Amino acid sequence: MASKFRLKRLFAKEQISFLRRPRKHWGTHLNLAREFIGSALKNVDLARPALILGAGWGLEIPWRLAPVGAYGWDMDPLSRLGTFTRHLRWVPWVFEDVTGAFAELDRVARRTQVLEGRWVLRPALAAAKRLAGLLPSVIPSTRALDAWIREYRPGTIICANILGQILPMAHRIIEQAFKPRNPWVTDQDMADPLQDALDAWTARAVRAILSTLSQSGSNIYLLHDRGVIHQDADVALGEWTDPWTKQLRTSERDLEVSDPLPGVDVLKEFSQLVCRYKNRWLWPLGPAQVHVVEALVYFPLDIS
């Protein structure tokens, strides 16, 4: 219970911090995101409910277009209230952890710092290495999402950038567990076993969610961060190609980039479904932080 309480408080704090960020250059992204999600809401099957995963406080969600049978899903305990204050609509809500593993990640991260049988802290890097070794035992589970889909049989599921938030939230959970110590290797020329293990763990969580979505029988609308550019550079998007970094067009020799979906290509994961739409754009989130955003629509194979 302590882990779940800490996580809910952390999720609320992170959401409030995000919403307080300057939005001077967010206009194009917000317009495109709202248009994309709005098109999904306008085309839902009214005989079946719709689900918005990662609904947050509704910044990118045009709830006025949503039918009565639309549900929000976000672990932030203030998200439903935040949606009400923004949209004046009290939406039915699910407050579950879509990964099913954040609480266990928090418990393991805290447990690894103390020597067994003694109230003595391990050195930070030793604890980080131990956590890296234990991360494969922290198994992501989509049981809550599976159960909800089986019970409500949604016709449309909108994934509102929840995929791209799994890695940064896992980062924050680990950093909070180690606070005030630093669990990461600071020398960029040295390997970081914890970062490598966390990337692998995140990929498992993302694939588990995508697998559940692909088997849901629903129309799937995916909006997510495909990549992050960590510098101010003149960048444009070229043709769709694999890997995603080859889509970036710039005069810079070496772009500093990161992959919020470590090694997971959604297009490949969903190859058994019909891709009805795909789009990308750049979102200048802040100084030296430009996100490459993907918007994808998939229908089940039996939909004509």
C-alpha cells in the first residue's frame, strides 16, 4: 500500500509539473493532437464504449466530442478532477497502473539499497547494479487492462501518449527511491547497467500493452512520442523508414537523441492489423527538447 500511495502522489506531482511548463511553442502539437483524438471520438461506435488510455487532465483530449460511453484511464489520482475543471465533465474513470508493475518496481528499487539483514545502505552504484540484476523479475502485467476490455468490450481505444511516458516515469520512480543519491552512471563513455536493464524492462512493458491492444478487437488510435531530440537543431522529417532516427533531416553531424520506446517499432508490432492512417510531427516541448510524435490508426482485420 505504501508503494501505491507514493506512486499516486508522484504521478500527480509529475502531471502538475508538466502542465505548468511554458507552452509557447506547443500550439501546432496541441492542434494536431486534438484533431487526431477528436477524429477518433467522432467516429466511435455508439453501441460500444470508448477508452482513452493516458487521458491525464485532458490537455490534448477534446472531451466535448466524446460520447457518454467514453472512459478515461490515468493513474494520477487528480486526473479525473483535472479533466472536470478543464472540460466541466465528470467522466467515468479507471485509476489503474497500465503496466501493472510500477509498485513492484518501487518496492524493489528501495529494497536493493539496503544490505540484507542489516540496516546499512549499499553504495549507490552497487545498489544500482543490484537493481539492474533484479529488474527482469519485475514482470509487467496488463491484467487490469485485459479485464477491463473483456468486461466492457470497447469499440475504440485511444492511447494518448501513455506508451512514451513509461520510461520517464520508471526513471522518476527509481530516482525517488534512491533520493538524494544518484543511481545513474554519469560518465557518458561508460556503460550504465541500470539504464540498459531499464530500457529492456520498458520494452517488455510497451510490448505487453501493444499485444493486449492488438488482441482487443477494437479500433486503435495511437498517439505517442517516437523519439526525443536533446538539442536545439534545425530538424525536419523525411520519409518513413526504419530505424526512426533515419527519418530525421538535419545539417547536424551527430544529433543527441533518445528512444522512449526502447527498440520497439509500433508499426512492426501491429503488422497483423490494418493501418488506416499514419502521421508524424515535431513537438518543441522545451529548450533542447524536441519530441518526434507519431499518430497511428489501426483497425482489426475483419473491419472492411
